[in-house]
Amino acid sequence: MPSYEIRDKVFFITGGAQGLGKEIAKGVLARGSKVFFVDILKDKGEETLQELAHIFGPKNVAFVQDHYHYIIIIIIIITSILLLIIIIIIIIIIIIIIIIIIIIIIIIIIIIIIIIIIIIIIIIIIIIIIIINIMIIFAVIQGSQVASLHMRKDKGGKGGRIIAMSSQAGLDYYYQMPVYNACKHGIRVYSKASSRNPANEAMGLEFASFHPDGSDAGIFPRMYEAPGLIGADALFETYRGELVPVESVVEAFIDLVTLEKMNGADLYVGKNKNTFIEFQKLELGNSFPQK
Ligand SMILES: NC(=O)c1ccc[n+]([C@@H]2O[C@H](COP(=O)([O-])OP(=O)(O)OC[C@H]3O[C@@H](n4cnc5c(N)ncnc54)[C@H](O)[C@@H]3O)[C@@H](O)[C@H]2O)c1
């Protein structure tokens, strides 16, 4: 039996224009809550606003575009420009040195330059991936802090609950996506550490994190449908038949947010079962196991 009443409560959802955010919005609206969602995608957000307002009433749902992506774009542009300048300088130096020393081996120089450019392009791509992932954890942390400031009872707020979205796969250890794993672990750890603040009770704040397995809504099916996305077929093949129906994700979210005491909870959502998890430090002694 749910003990925390969500009827008439306001849910602030980041990234609610599509995917799991939108489905969770529908789930809580259907239970009498109100939703204020933000997204960096203006058109998609307005489309979703209209859809939700039509079903649940315009007074119950609001949308504002989040301009946070400009920071990401600015950082990516600055990083790319800096890297580009470095590339140009490196290329000029290499060309000058090589022209002075040996003109005859121009063909070799061209090959070297091409290799250098390829390496630098790869480095730029890796840096962009790292920046995007780090900006996501930064967005969650910053969002939680802003939300806390608005909700703190000791500063005039009404108190409330903050649920950070991570992912079951994110809490695993995949060598193919170490940055993603690092960021998703970071999100859980940030939420967990925040839940341990002894002042939470006075502030009326509770923190939890939510970890669905791959779902049949959101980024997963879109990745599969994206033309020419390298590795999408293999990834989807691994998950074939294992995807969690989005309704189960929404149900699990409602179960979490309606817990009598939610603070510190980390909920895994699987296809067949949901389970609360706890990471513990395992001491291995002073000699590292060699097998
Ligand atoms: N879909 C899944 O199978 C799955 C499984 C586990 C965890 N998750 C997690 O759930 C979350 C949502 O995933 P999804 O599949 O629904 O993705 P999605 O791409 O369908 O939706 C995410 C939305 O967030 C918006 N967004 C991105 N950055 C933003 C920002 N800084 N401010 C506001 N909005 C922003 C995007 O524009 C997009 O509309 C992610 O954190 C993802 O890692 C998803």
C-alpha cells in the first residue's frame, strides 16, 4: 500500500519531452499529480505539452525549454576550436620542419599528416563523448541542488523528493563504455551521499536513485532505428526479448516515489523483477587475489 500521497503533488521532470521522462509524466498525471517538465528540445516539448494537456487538462501540466544545452554546445565549440588550433599548429610545424629537412619524402609526410589528423579527429570525438557524459552528471547534480534549494522547508519550501535517473547497465562495468559507467555510478553515489545528510529531516528532503534496465521506450528503440548507427544491431540483439516494458518502468517509479520512507533507496528495475540494491565495501585483506 502506498503511504506517500502523490495526488496533487507537483512532479518536476527533466527531459520529459520524450522517452521515459514523458512516460513517467503520464504515469503520475494519471494518478492525479501535476507535472512541470523541461527539455532542451523545444518543438518536441511543446508537442508533448499539447498531448498531455489534451489528456490530463492544461492546468495540470506545464513545459519550459531548458537552455542548458547551450553550455554543452559552447564547451564543445571551445574545445573543438582549441583542438583545431592545436591541430593547425602541429600541422604547420610538422610541414615546416619536414620541408626544411627533406623535400623528397613529401609522400611520407602527407601520410604522416593524414595519420595525425585521423588521430586528432578520434581524440576530438572521444573528448566530445566524455564532455557529453560529464555534462549529464553535472546536469543531474546541478538540477538536484537547484531543486533542494527551492524545496527546503527551512528556507520556506514545502519539502519533497528527488529521484535521480541512472541505469542498470550503467551500474555494471562495461569496458566499451567506461565513461557512461563512471557517470551513472556517479549519479547514484551523489544521490546516496545526499540522502545521508543529517539535515534532510529538517529540510524535508529525501533522495533516491532509479535504475531501469533497457526499456522498449526512449533512447533504446530510437538507437535501433537510427540509420547506420554502428553497433546498434549487436546491442539490440543482446537485449532482444529482454527489454522492460515501459509500463513496468513507470509502475516501478510510482512504487518508489510512494514509499513511506524513500530516502537512500536505490531501485533496480528488471524485466521480471524489481529489487532495491545496496553497494557495500568488500575488504579483501592486504594481498590482492591473483586469480
Ligand atoms: N530508455 C532506456 O532503456 C533506459 C534504461 C535505463 C536508464 N535510462 C535512463 O533514462 C533517462 C532517459 O532516457 P530515455 O531513454 O528516456 O532518453 P530519451 O532520449 O528518449 O529522452 C531524454 C530526454 O532528455 C532531454 N535532455 C537531455 N539533456 C537534457 C538537459 N540537460 N535538460 C533537459 N532535458 C534534457 C532530451 O532532449 C530528451 O528529450 C537517461 O538518463 C537514461 O540513461 C534509459
